[in-house]
Amino acid sequence: MAIEAYFKYDPSANVTGETEVFSSQQGGGLGLGVQNGKVTFFAHDGHGYKQPSAELPVGKWVHAVGVIDKNKTASLYINGKLAQSLQMPGDLKLAQGTKDFVLGGDAAPGTHVQSQMKGSIKSARLYDHVLTGDQIAQLSNAAQAGFHQAPAKDQTVSTMLVGPKTITNDATYGLNVHARQLKVGDQGTLTMDVVFDPGKLYYVDYDRTLKGNQTKVEQVANGRLRITTTAALSPAEFRKYAQTRLAHINLHTKKNVAGNTSIKFEQVTKDTHVQLGEALNLTIQPQFAFDLNGDGIVGAGDVALAAGSQKAAIAKNAEIKPYKHVIVLTTDGGGNSWDPNGMYYAKGAGTPMWTTNPDILKKRRNTYTMDLFNNKFAMSTSAQSVNPAISAQNYISMLHGRPWGTLPIEYQGTNGSMGQEYFADFGKQRQLYPSVFKLLQKHNPTQKAAAFSEWGQIVNAIVEPDAAVKTKQSASLKSFDDVADYIGRDDFKRTSMVYMQSDFMDGQGHSYGFYNDNYWNQYYRYDGLFKKVMDKLEATGHIHDTLVIANADHGGAGHNHGPNDAPDRDIFIAMGGETIDSGRRLKGGSNADITALVLNALQVPRAPHMFNSNVFDPSAFLKQTDLTKKNRDVETIQLTRSKSAAQLALTNLKKRQVNTADMRIDLGGRQVKSIKTAAGVSVVRQTVENGALKLTVSFDKQPTGEFATLQFTDGKGDVAVKEAMAATTDGTEVLVDLTNQNGKVTDQDGQKPEPGVKPGDGQKPGDGQKPGDGQKPGEGQKPDDGQQPGEGQQPGDGQKPNDGQKPGEGQQPDDGQKPGDGQKPGKGGSQETGVKPGDDQKSTQTNGGNGGQGASTTTSTTTPAGSNATGNNDSTTSTARDGRGHQTKQTGWLPQTGEQVQQWLAAVGGLLLAVTSGIIFWRRKKRV
């Protein structure tokens, strides 16, 4: 059979969606129409529509014929010539629920009309037989006889450049070139140049052109691109990118450049009235001066590469970031597919049902993906899509960090609107709902980002056109390849986020049904796709500094999706990385949470509008102190602590050479009195902020054991290393394991003293006590368990008291000493509870072992300027070694604390009592 129409679309018509000229399509049928700027012949063969097409000349009369021949081929002829033929394996399936054929639109059930065109129709016919090529040519000539195209009229055109205003150096810059019609007329050929500074940018390529090959971009000189189009322009506003964007052009900023530059239009032809848009002013951000290893972050790796004179300045700015990159891999239409206990299954296009039947579960053959998400990642199989379970609504929620339904109507983009126009923040002075990409760029403008999507709406509209993101519309099943290729490039090293969407499974669901045999057979292909990305991360070493998030936007039922029922809304969210608790089953989650997960991993604050984007199950992430359970093949920083000292060691050494360690040590409410390092170890940063010591050390060569000893004032809490990043000689950062343990702390030969650490803002001197001479025992301390301040507590003890306990009772003995039950202060007790002024007594916290015999080191304690943390800031305390190598504590003769005052008075009182008793005894004896 055949279908014919002779028609003309109005020049102002929107031809980017789907409209019909002569059609009867409803779950089947055939028709002539226009889709995305192309004349299209729609013919349903029982499996789907075959759609041969050709470019539409807007504003001109067109003769179109669609033919289905005996060879089961669907062909489209335009103006008497064959435009395209497609195989049509099945038989023609007629429209369902209607018998109408509509001129200027499409039939709908109930004698309704839909998808109307804007234009004119001269004639239309249906044929119950096949038309030959010669017959079609004759029909075309006859239709056009007597019809002449109107004389050409000049049109007025406006142009605009759209792109980021800030970008880093050595990065891809996406430039969108727009043109719109201000005055209706026949354009002919429009030509204009885009000019830029070749000293700062160079041309890469172009894609996404208006009307396909009707628009071309050519580099005619270094720094000059010529854009030529014969496509009919639209009067639509520039935000309607599908009608106004001539091309998306990829430029690249050069290495080692910075500063301001501009990109501008220049007119070439004089026969068309073109109003050139404003120049686009661009700021190129240089790489951080301290970012020596080029990862976009200042950290331990940069300290490792720095010259000795630079290390302290770089260490001052160093951060500990387990994740430098986040990759999000979204399977469109992927649903809830990886639960080992069950899966959705449907027969044909029936309703999917959850099943645990072992025979049906065998239809899911994805052994690699099942192992990856269930054993190596942490995964939620109780996550849900945003309502409605439709693509655009969920991608907006994922990338803009807010559930679609909570956005103002203007921002509630749909599959249709995002295929036509930019996200609603476009062109606004104040952008209300910026994407995660814009937040990342604002936080660190020296980093890059990339997005690869097989569905164009994501990279064209949902990701803003002025975001500093490398975007690419990937070919079908090629988005994973694009991500793997990008990971292998130098660009990835300074990239904070890569987003990827694979559209293939959604297409399978729409064409053949969701969750049926075909669906699961096709899903098996994703084993190789996920493996390709993970293998590339492993090969490049980025597996250790990248968080991978995998999810689906929705599921489906039958041939569609959208309702808020289980097969449509149930999805998976899985995460893998160094700090992920592998194998953990997570609870809950939504696609709106993806932005929060990205920002949390990269330590970037959320924007105020992201109030419903959350780290939905924090148990997915392990603290660094818990990473030993993962049995990773990495070095370990070990902290061994006693009451007033701690020792740091590097253990579980590898073949690589570690030369830097950056640590965050919780002081447990204490102050640091001194830091002593082993030979060849230098402290390049030591500051205290919010009760934590930021300690960065550099090694001349990798240590084989203890590398630093820290001395503290007394405190209640345990000292513990909470975070640490090591770095090797080539600048590679290593998220080490951490262990904290109680034990004896020994001094090592060759250790040298470092000054005490000055507390930072927010820390009071004296372990929470107010400074001041003459402070009474217990004052300024927080009472424990309802206890009044000072009651039942040994002055200066800092420990929770035992009911009715005498001084010295119930304390843990030191150096093999028995507890001093009933002991008087100053006799055999610990240094903290019984030291007489001036006594050279063995430290209860440090065992000198075999190291440092005969040696003597002295370290002073520094208190904040103007403070009196010990009650007497004219006095100093020093440590020394006696002849046996034991550390001793020496003080001035004046008492330093409330405890020492009491002990000193007790000692003096005892001495006076003894002297007085002796005098009385002597006088009595003399009288006798």
C-alpha cells in the first residue's frame, strides 16, 4: 500500500517535536508527519514503528509518499525521489481503538485529534496497492504543476554565544552557537565567523548541529571558525535550543595559561541582515600553585613532591580527601535488578511480578555485576525513583539535588520539554537551582567535569549549557566506552565528577517489554560494560581515589513506565570505593540523593535548595579507623598511647617508598607539650584546631618503625589518630589503614625535639579548666554523674572518681608498680599523684627501653600568649634521661598546679610536724 500528501509547514512552526500531516497511529497504524525537523513515514510492523525520514524544508511545498512493498520494505519518497528505505520484517499492524485517518494531525480514540501540524495541505491520498518510483515521480510533478515558490525575502537574524564564563586551563570548553529569526524571510545560506584567541584556546571538533548536515563548522584559520547553515531559522527564543542552536563546538584551553579572554562573532556575508550577539567573556583559572601532582587538590602528595623550602607552606594548605573523583553510572530503565534474593519477571508484555523462583532467577546471567554490586559495593535494593517514574523527572532530581515534584512548575522539565529547551535557570541573573556540576566548579574552579549520555536531553538541557562540563551525546551502548576512555586520559586526574547515562535497556523495555526474557537476555551485555569501567579504574590506579555510584532512573511494566507502582519505581543504588563497607545491604534511597552522595564524597557543602537530597544510609561509609576490616593491601599508621604520651609508627610497608604522612589526631581534650621525631623525620606542620592536631611529617627515607613521639598534658579522652593520608616519592597519595592501641611508649635513638603545639581557635588552655593562680581542686571541671564539682575526686586526676576511694586507690599501676592503696602523696605513687617539688622521679608514662641511654634531650612546653594554663607562666617543665635511659621529669621548685600546691603543703606540713615533734621530744628529754 501507499500514502501520499502535498503540504507546506509554516516558517514559524515548531518542528522539533512530532506532528502529523496525514495519519492514523495508535498502538499501530501508519502516517506521514514531521519529527525533529524531518519528514517521516511511520509504519508499524507489530514490533514497532519503522521510520524512514528526510530533512524538512520549512516554508516550502513538499510532496511526500510512503510505500510498503511486497519485499517488506518501508520507503519514503520526497519530491519524486527516494529518500530512505528500511526493512519491515512484520506485517502492517493497524491503529488500535480508532478507524479514523486525520488530515493535519493524528487520530486518537473516541474520534479525537492529536499532534496537529501548523501549515497547509493541498492534497492527500491512500492507495491499496504499491506505487512504483516512476508513478511517484509523475504524482510529484503533477502536484507541483502551477505552484511556484514565493520570491525570496531577506530575513533579519540575531545570534548568541552560550558557554561557561569560568573554566580551568587544559580543559574542554563547550560553546553553543545560536541564531534566531527576527524578521520572517527566506534565508538562503547564512555564514558567520566565531573568533577566539589561539594563544589561549584551540579548536577540537563540533557536534549537535541544526538540521544535521545543513549546518557545518570549519576552521578557516587559527582562532577562526566559519559556521555555515542552510537550515530554516526559527523565531523562537534562544532557550529553545532545539530550534536555535546552530552547533555545539568543543574548544580546549591551553596548558599553563590563565587570565581573561573573549570569544566573539564576526560577520562574513553582506546580503543577510545579521545582528551579532555580544562577545562571551571568559576567565581561565590556573592550576593551584601548590598542586604539584596535578590532581586539583592540595594534599600529602604535593608535600611529597615539594622541595624542602616549600613543604611547610604546602602542608599548611593540605587536605585529606579519600575521594578525588566520583563517577555516576545510570542505567536508564534498569529498575531493581541486582537483588540476589529475587527479581521482577514478566511474560511478554505482561505485568512484572517479584519472584524468588530459582529457575527464573537463572535467566539473570550477570555473574560479574551481581558479584560487583553485592560483594564489592554496598547496595540498596529498596531505593525508589522520584515520582513520576519517568526519565527527565529523575535526571533533574539526580543532577540538581531536589525531588522533581518540589520544584516550581517552571522548573519541572519533562522528556518533551528537555528535548526542546534548556533547564529553566537559563538566562537568569540569579540561578535558583544550579546543578551539582556548578556547585563543584564554584567550590574548586581548577577542577574539571564530564558528562556522557546516550539520551540527548541530559547533555543538552538538564546539564546547563553554561556549566563547565565536557559533554558528549554517546552512541547507543557506547557511553561506558566513553567513560573508560576518559578515565585513561590526563584530563581525568583533575576531574571531580563524571556522569554517565546508558539508554539501551529503556529502549528494550519500550520496544519489547520490561523484565521479560528479552530484557534479561539484553541486560547480560552490561556485565562487560561495567567491567570495562572498573578495569580501567584498576589499571590507572584511580580505583583507590574514586567513588563509583551506580543506579537506575526507573523500571517499567509492559512497554512503558511512569506510574508510582513497584515495577516502575523500584530501583537500585550501589556504591563502591575505598571507604565503602563492601557487601553491606543499604536501606532506602532516592534518585534525588545522588547529588548529596557526590558532594559528601568530595567534601563539598550542599546548596540551600538541596534540602531533600541526603546521604540516605551513612552506614555505607566506614570511618578510616575501621578500614582494617577490608584487608586492603596498604600501609598502616599505628598510634600507641599511654597516659601522657603517644608514639606513631609506619607499618605493613610495601615496595613503594612513602616519604610523607599527613594526620589528624584527636587529642582527647589534651594539649601537646612536645613532639619528638626520629632521625630523618621532619615536622612540616603542627597546628591544633577544634581539639585535633594536624600533624604533617616528611621522611628523608621511608621509616621502618616509630617515627614520632608526642607528649601531652593530662586529659580524660583517649588520644587517637582519626584520619591520615600518606604519599609516595612520586606524589601518589595512599589512604592508609589506622590502628590505635594502648601500650608503653618508648623513646628512640636519634629523636629530636619539636616545639610544643600552640592550640588553635576554639581550644581553651589547661584541658577545659579556666586558667588562674590559686584555683581550687575540681573547680572549672564538669561534674560527672551528678557529682558536685570537686567531690570525691583527686585534684588534677581527670578521671571519674571511685566512691569512697582514697587517693591512689583503684588506679592502674604503671611500670609494674602495685596500686598504692592507702598511700600518702609523695611515697611510691605515680608522678601525677605524688611528686614532691624538685624530685627526679621515673616517668609513669614512658619506658625508655634500650634507646637513648646516656643521652639527654630537653623540650619546653609552650602555652598560648597571655594565658596561664599551669597557674604560673614563668615556670617551665623539661624532660631528660637519667643514666639508665629512663625519661625523667624536672620542674622548678615552685608548685605548678592545684594538685602540686596541695602535695607541697602536705610535704611541708609533714616536715614541720616532724621538726616540732623532735623539738618537743628533745626539750622533754633535756628536762628529765
